[in-house]
Amino acid sequence: MGYYDVAQVCLNGHVINDNYISSPEFNQKFCDKCGAETITDCPKCKTPIRGDYHVDGVVAIGHQYTPPSYCYNCGNAFPWLQTALESAQELLDIDESINDSDKALLINSMKEISKDTPKTEVNALKIKKIAKKLGSDTYDAFIKIAVDVGTEIAKKSLLGS
């Protein structure tokens, strides 16, 4: 049986240390990529953020840790997901090529692709279809955010692979 270490992640989602307890020498109070404060637990319920999974006698090579989008204990979104969704909304607010109904649908679909559910791929396809109405610069930035927050299924659908 294994156990999860604790992860340290900045408020913008940069992983500082996925072995906070096991390797404290890598801990930082602030992110060296963006300067944001770092956290090790859910801001809502204070449950530690799951980091690397350790199994005695097993060494994982080449594993890239990705911070979770949601707290496994209370289900709330972590700050980095909220920031990404807010950024997507800002992009849509400055683009005048789609109506408010399409903007709302895009943001709702963005939230849904951050979850691994039967609706994930459907919402990724909605994003692909509706986002084509955006200006090219807005489209590129919006799709990048969608890929960043999306599950693996959503990423494949959005990138066409």
C-alpha cells in the first residue's frame, strides 16, 4: 500500500514541490515563476493537496506531477482553476464577435472540461465549434486556456488528436 505526499503549488498552478514533506529543501514561500504565494492545502477545507504517490520499493522515473483542479475532500476548485476560468471570461468580454449567450456557453463548457465526466468530450466539442466564431487572437488564447484546464480527454478533443 502506498501513500500521498503533500504538494506545494502556487496560486497560479505552478508546482513548487510534489514531495513537500519528504523533500522540504525544495519548498518555497513564493513561486519563482510568477511570484505568487504558495499553498499546501485546500483554501476551503484545509485538506492537504495530494502530491506524489509513494509505494515502498518502487521508483517512478519520468513521471510529471500535475496539480489537481479540485480538492478530493470538499470538491471545491483550487485557485489556479478559478484564475484560468476568470482569464477565459476576460478574454470573452473583450471579444465582440460572439453574443452573450455563446460566451456563457463557452464558460460553462470550460468548467465542464476541467472535470472527468461523461459530458467532458461533448463540452470540448462545443468549445471547438463555438470558439471558431471568436477573433483569431482571442481564439488562440481561449483554446490554450481550455487545453490547460481540460482533462486528458478534453485535450485530445480540442487538439484533434
